[in-house]
Amino acid sequence: MNARQAHHWVALALFLLLPASALANQPQAITLPPSTSEKVVLSIHGEDGKVHDFTIAQIEALGTYRLTTKTFWPSDDGTYEGVLLSDLLKKVGMHGQKKLLIKAIDDYAVTIPREDWTRWPVLLATRRDGKLLSLRNKGPTRLIFPMALDEKLAVRSMGSHWAWMIKSFEVPE
């Protein structure tokens, strides 16, 4: 094999390996056993004043994904399951909003830009390691970002976007 042929084989090997490593950092579509809880865990307040209430089962009916990622809090590193935030916002007609106000049960509130859910596959997690999130483990829903996908997600200031114990989404004033 000459140098030119070796170069082509190396290029082909890199081409075949890179997509696999990129996929490891992406949420993967999965099927979860359905939740039986009928408790409303999330309210989405649309710009039109309409409120959309969701149970875990209704959220997960949008299609579930699994993501294993690091976080800013080592004890929270791990595997999470839930729906893509963009899918949920499309469902209620809010995907095109410029910003989203997230409110938590403990009165934490943060406004995130549209770029968060359009640039990255942000997960609205409902489970960790297949088990439903509870208040004790920062549930019933929380945002999980695929930190390894982009160095911008590892910037400490992004930590405020990782909201948990989420009770509502609203259009900020």
C-alpha cells in the first residue's frame, strides 16, 4: 500500500468513527414503560393566556430519549430520560418564542433564550436511570443539557439554565 492509499484508509476510518462518537453525546430515542400517575406536574402558560397542564404520562407521550452526561454537580452526572424541550414547546405552540421563563417549586426562576432549545437537544428529564424523578432527586422534571456537545455548555454561567423541580414554563414579559 502506498502513502496515498494509506491516507485514504485513515480518512475513511476517521469518517466512520466520528459519527459514532458524536452520537454518544446525543439523546437517543427510547421506549419507557408508561407512567400511571395522573398528577399534573407541569403547567405551560402560553402567550395567548391558555394554560396547558401535563402529567408525566402526557409529557412522555411526545417521545422519550435517553442522555448520559456530565453536569456542573458531580453527584448529578448520569443517565436521564425524558422528552426534548423543543418537542414539548412545539406541542403547545411556543417553539418560536424568543425566551422562556422557567419557574421551579422552590421559587427559583430563570429565563433562557430560544437558542438553548434550538441549538442543542435539551432534555426535559422525567426520569434518571429509568426511575421517575421525585422532589428528593430534583424532579418531577428538570432540564438536562448535553454538555459534551459544545464547549459553550460547559461554561459555568450555563449552570443557571439547568433548572430542576420545574413547575411551569411561561413567556416572559
